Amino acid sequence: MTTKLVTIPNLLSGFRLFAAPFLLYLAWMGHPNLFLVLLALSLLSDSIDGFVARRLNEVSELGTKLDSWGDLAIYLTVPLCAWWLWPEVLRRESFFVLLVIGAYIIPLMAGFVKFQRLPSYHTWAAKTAAVLMSVAVFILFIFDISWPFYCAAIVQALVACEEVAITLRLSKLESNVRSFWHLIKQAEEDSKNTIA
């Protein structure tokens, strides 16, 4: 784990924090194409920052927090921007839009209530859901095809259930929990080691 502040992965995660106000500006000014380009770059930074951190051996506690803050900034910005740019689509898909928003907010609230800090589990399922949702959102807004968004919303809801289960299971907040199953297996191994 590195202690350097300025690393490539931290810059990638920080880019999302930097991009969020520009996404708001582009949406408010009615520039859907520029908005989608900047959103694509933001989502690309999210998909590679962890890989780059591991590859360059620049994993850090700050990087984990920046990644979560960058995700939070983008995920809270996009629904408002989408409302400004594609209000008829959001009205039509309101059930699934609310499902996605709830599936993102409820695990954060559960973690904050239990640990007084926002969790940053970065589970495998959450990473998969982020990729699916990214693709689905672009398909929805560019081609007006809804079914991928429905599928991604359901996956996001399942991810939320896993993250709440992780929060309930943990006695102290941990970052980078691969899955609930890994958490259970780790607890079993720890108990075996304690007995031995």
C-alpha cells in the first residue's frame, strides 16, 4: 500500500470529482452530446482506476476514498443531469430510475448509520453492476432502448442487498470487500485459526 498522494489512480478517481460540476453545467446548458462524452470519460476513469492502482502497486486508503467520493459525485449528478436533458425518458422509466437511486443510496445510508462513515466495499458485484449500468444508460439515452436499463436496475438492486448484508455482518468498517461470500469464508477461516 502506497502513501503517495499524487498517483495515477488518485488522479483518475479525482477526475470524476472534477468532472461532476462540468456535467451539471453541460446538462443545464442543454448539451447532451458533450455531456455523454464527459460522462463516458468519467465512467472510463472509474473502470480503470482500481486496475491501474493494483498494476502500479499504488493502492492506498486515500485512493479507496477518492474512488468512492468520485463514484458518489457522478452517481448523484447523473440523475439530475438526465432530468434536465431527457425528462420524458426519466418520467417514462420512473420506477426503474427510482429503483436505481434507492439501490445506490440505501447501502450508503446503512453503512453511515452503523459506522458513521460511508462504506466503500467495491464488491465484484458492484463493479459488474457499474459496467452494466453504464452501458444501459448510454443505450437508453442514445437509442431509447429500455430493456438493458431494466436489467441493470435489477442487478443494482441485488447489489444493494449484498452491500446491506455486508454492513450488517461487519463489526467494523472495511474497504474493498470482494463479496458477502468472501466475508463469510474469511470469518470461517479466522474462527478456525482462533480455535487452532
